[in-house]
Amino acid sequence: MMEKLKIAVSNIRFTEQEEEPMVQIHFNTMGGQININGHVVVTQADFFTNSGSTEAMTEMVRVELTELLTPMPS
């Protein structure tokens, strides 16, 4: 299901978390009856590794979003 969602990056914000440089990637996505607006946080190294390609950036957001929405085993 996650691979069918169309993800659009809407904003990029450089921040720090516990003195580590991070990047918030704001996005919106929709697919069928699901609409999601939010952001994922990645390291600056991951961001710059994937920032040269729209497809790579979108896939990075998709992976982070999938991890956030996948239930943790009890």
C-alpha cells in the first residue's frame, strides 16, 4: 500500500537534535482515502546522499514513513 502513495516534498528545514545536525523533510501524500501531511527527520548525511534525485528523496520519505506507521511487535 505504501508504494502506491504519491509523496510530494513541500519543505526542507535544517535543525539540530541533541547537537546533531538533522533535516526535517515536510511532505504531503495521498492515495485512495488516505491523506497525510507531516514531516520525517533524517540525518544531514542521509539527506545530502539522497538530495540529488527527486526519486531518492521521495523513497527516503517513504521508508521513514513506513517505519513510523508499522506497528511494533509486542
